[in-house]
Amino acid sequence: MFKGRHFDRTIILLCVRWYLSYNLSLRDLKEMMAERGIEIDHSTIHRWIIHFSPRLLETFNRRKRQVSCRWHLDETLSN
């Protein structure tokens, strides 16, 4: 999935995760990466989000546990 990319996969995943989780703008992410010594253009981050978001969602849904119809109730005593 990340073969041939200029940046390391951890940087790509970090930018995509922060964008989707914390409602940050692309320019905010650019500044945050610049503070860490990584120069990335905001359009590059946008391309990553467009490219990797559907793939990450698909991977997540494949690994997600199935919800069952069974309910387990612990018995408690009340006095």
C-alpha cells in the first residue's frame, strides 16, 4: 500500500489519522509536521487523505469484530 512513497508510512498514517480524528485543516497539519522537522505541502496531505482513507476504512471493517445477538447479563444481589 505504501510502496514507492517518498515519505515514511508512519508519517502518512499520522497525517491521515489526525485529519480524520481531530478535524484539523490541511494547513494545520502542514504546520504541525513542520514543527517536527518534516516539510510537506498541504496538497500532498490532501492526496494522501483521498487515497488512503477508503483503503484504511476497508481494512478496519475487515478486522472489526462481528456484533452478536447474544446478551450476557451479570446477576447482582440487591438488599
